[in-house]
Amino acid sequence: MIVKMHQAKSQLSKLVAAALAGEEVVIARGNVPVVRLTPVEPLRKKPQFGRYKGMFNVPDSFFDPLREEELVLWEGGADEEAI
């Protein structure tokens, strides 16, 4: 459906309901279409901390300090071929 700007101002709630129902709603200025109303994707749920607890195991060696060569690479120093 195409509606003019003045009509859209007075019937915004109905137009939003129509867009949510899947109908294409276009707002025109005069006879020129300028805006299309479309539903917004639902927001993602907030992350659940601990969701993956017990699903994988981090070895103790993960927390060991990096070797000097790895540390240089990590910090953006020399490239791999130079080491």
C-alpha cells in the first residue's frame, strides 16, 4: 500500500501494524515514494555467562607465559619469517 505523508502522520499505528503483518507500506511525498516501513529484526538475547561451562577443557599450560618469539609476534613486532 502507498500512503501520502499526511495520511501516514494520522494513521501511523495502523501502518505499523500493517507492516508487522507482512504488508508492504510505502510513504510518499506527493506522488513520489520516499520511505518503506519494514519490521525490525528482534534484538539478540543478552549473553548467558557460564553457558558453555563444562563443554570444553582449558589446559593449565594455556596460562603459561608466551615464548619470547611468540610474544614479539603477538605484540605486532617482526614477522614470522624474520624469527
